[in-house]
Amino acid sequence: MRTQNIYKNYEPAVTDTNKDFKCGYWFVYSSNKLLIINEENGGKIPLYSQLEELRQILTTPLYLGKFYGQPAYCIGVSDNIKVPTGMSFVDLRSTFGVLDEDSFLLASKAVQIVVWEQTHRFCGKCGSLTQELYGERAKVCPECGFISYPRICPAVITAVFKENKILLAHARSFKGDMHSLIAGFVEAGETLEEAVEREIMEEIGIKVKNIAYWGSQPWPYPNSLMLGFTAEYESGEINVDGIEISHADWYDVENLPELPSKVSIARKIIDWYSQGRP
């Protein structure tokens, strides 16, 4: 097992004991794009003191906890706002390597909370306006009592090995010739190991054994939790489904194709393999 995504400068919390949001760091989203301060050598998350041009719309934010010792908040704003001077709204994926690691990780968490807030203002059971549930990241309906939490969708992603080679596949949705690991969402009533076996059989047509947990990664596109596994080839021949997967093959460390971004758990597992897995 490998530990992923450990914060160094963030303490999570739900309840803001200060009750004064006009301070600290602000993760501001417009159409799920993050507002950052543009700097020569990267970018930064703005402080409230730097958002004077937006203060009239920065109301009722969501508290995230303490970030670098200061309060941190997230909020979604309309698409047509004027972008503050020296800042820009950028796609979250493109901020990897631009923001420091903790800022990127917390931004990934914040966007999921913002999307949840925007899509759960009304009760999914009776349609009434929801309220925040004190002390929890949850919405409660004052009419029927239904409680909803931020949506998290578990998905398995697996590195399959055969005679020191790794199975990599090109999905139809991938750009260029990029190849990655086999992944898919967990279905209701299914164990994680069953999901691994099913996805690989459905998409590649082979059977695997010795499935082992490797690590996990929140993946905010929009609300997945990627659960990484390794497995060994057992039987069968590669036969891609032709729907999601267009090509798959066994690769050794000397002959790897185009790979996914280093931000992804897929790439972390592939790099672990390339560096000489146990």
C-alpha cells in the first residue's frame, strides 16, 4: 500500500468558530474554474484582502478549515463576473505544478464541496429548501428530515502485471496516443475486488488474480475517489471491448507509450512500476 496526498499545511474542519469569513484564503470558482493570482513562477490562492473587487459577491462561503495557519473558504460565483486585476480563472487540472502541492490538493477538495453546495440547495426527496446541518458537511431538509452529504463516487483503477510487463490501454476518450490503467466505477452491491475483476474482463477480456490494494486519490472530475489496485494476469487473451477501450497491450519499462499526467494515481502506479516495484 502507498499513502497518497498527505497535506502538510492544512487542518480540515466544518464549523468556523471565528464566524467572520472576511479573512483568510479563498478558493473561488466560476464554472468550476479556480481563481488564482498569476505570478512569474507559478500561482497562488488569493487572500480575502486581495479580493477587494469581488467583495460584494463573496457572501455565505463554505468553511474548509485552517490553511497555512489561516481560515480557508470556498465559494462559487457567476460566470460573468469581472476578473480581478492580476488574477485569472483556470481549469483545475492545469494548476498542477503551478500551485504548491497543498494548494492543489485543497483546491481539488474545495471544488467538490462547491459543486455539492450548488446542486443540493433543495431536498432531493420533497423539494424543500435545505439547511446546513451543524457540525457536519451535510444538508438537512427542515420539512422531511432527509440528510444529504457530498457525493463521492468510488472507482477502481488497476495495474495488471504479466511476466514483468504492465497492461496499458488507450480509451477512446483519451487525447493523442495516451495509455493508462484499466478503471471503472464500483457498482451497487459490489466489493472493490469484484469491481476490479469485472472492469478488466468487460474492457480487456482477461482474468486476473492476487488483487491487492495500492493506494487512493480523490479525483475531483467531478467527484470520484480513485482506489488503486495491482493484480496479476491469470488467463485469457486481450480482446478490447471497442466501446470504451480501443487498444491495449503489455508493455515493459523500456517501451512505455505516452502516459497520463503525473498528478494522477494512474501515473503514480506506473512510475512505481517503472522504478522497480517490489
